[in-house]
Amino acid sequence: MIKLLKNFNELVMFKHSIFSLPFIFIAMVVAANGWFGFKLLLLGTLAALTARNFAMGFNRYLDRDIDALNPRTINRPSVDGRISAQSMFIFTLLNALGFILVAYFVNSLALYLSIPILIVIGSYSYFKRFSYFAHLILGVSLALAPIAGVVAVSQTITLWSILLSIGVMFWVAGFDLLYSLQDIEVDKKLGLHSIPSKFGVEKTMFISKIFHLLTIIFWSLFVINANLHLFGYIAVVVSAIMLTYEHILVNRDFTKIDRAFFTVNGYLGIIFFILIIFNYLF
């Protein structure tokens, strides 16, 4: 059982939930003007985890043929036989049902939106087969987290939550572009649609910089529209510094892509969340 759990953990990269969790809680804190309660803390966590497990499980299930041809992904549990296609399908289905069930216990609007959200976050796996917009679709998938957070607290969608979400969309799309630089040759060989394989390294890095500039602009608008105070602005400034550092890392050495992707962006979300909490504590 422990071995099976380790394999599923590797399948969905559970630790990477750090990208979406802080932003659903940021939206919940702002919507509630502070603490939103233990019930929503539990439901928000379960919603984020089941949604992400569904998206990752579906992606691994659908992409197992592609991953088998990529040296970087050939050792994934979905490819090397540690987890069967049937097991992945069941895992994905259970998490989809779990997400809908959690939404039911949150509120009626969350329940109504649950299936459309699953459709959106599942669509990423298809887009890269025919569209260069796959990077933005991945961004949209994670950008739904702040929307879900404000819906959970107030059963509405506010302007500031949309601004925050747009910022998340460009943030994720920007670092996904950098991450995709590793697969340029494989994408070309397999006929997959990605911005790096279409436009090359230099243009991809330039587009990523534009996306991250837009991230900072929309997060600034979020802070203004949500009437946050000093710590909200500090969160944006710190994010800008961390994104700049991320690009410096990748510009200097492509072997630092993993560090830029996982470490820098993981800490960015956590620090942003902590500073938003400080906004309501001080």
C-alpha cells in the first residue's frame, strides 16, 4: 500500500499543489476580510487537491503514449508500468467525483460551477495536440483557484478576484513556457504544439517575460481594487523580484529550469499568501 501511494504521489506530483493552494486561500482571506473558518479551510483544501489530482491524473492517462517517447518522462509511473491505465482512469474519476462532492458541501454556486471547472482543467491535455494556446489553458486552469476561493466565501465573483486570477493565468503560462524549453526537440519530433517548438528559445523567453510583466500589472490592479494596504503592495514587489530572479536563472543556465520552475514559483505563492495575511493582521 505504501509503495502504491508513493507511485500515485509521483504520478500527480502532490508537492506541486503548492502552486494553486496559496491563491485559493488568498482569495478566501480577502473575501472574508480575514479568517474564513475551519470548515472552509478544510473544504478549500479538499477542493484544490481533488481538482488538481483530477487534472494531473487525466493528463497522465491521456499522455502516456507521448510520455513514453520523451526521455524526460519515460520513467513516470504512468509509462513504466507501475500504475496501469485502468488504475489511472479510476483515480481520475474518483477525484472528479470527490471535487463535485466537496463543491456540494461548499454552496450551491460552487456546485453549479464544479463540472464546468473540471471540463476546463481537463482540456489542457488536448490543447497541446492542436494549439499553441496550451500554455495559457494551463494558466487558466490554475487561475480558477482564486475564483473558487471567492465563490466559496461569498457565493459571488468579484472584480478583484478576476484581476487576481488573470495575474495567476499569466504567471503560470509564463513559467510553463520556461519549463517547456526542455522539450523543444521532442515536441517538434512528435508534432506537438508548443510556443518553444514553434518560435524558438529567444522568442519564447521574451514572451515569458511579457507574460510575467502582465502578471505584476494584474496583481497590482488586484491589490488596488481589493483595497489592500502596505503588505499587499509588498507582495507584488516581492513577486516581481522573484520572477526577475527566475528569468535570470534560466537565462544563465538551462539546467536551472527545474529550480526556477519548482523552487522559485513555489516560494512565490507562499510568500504572497503570508503577506496577504499580514495585511489583515497589522
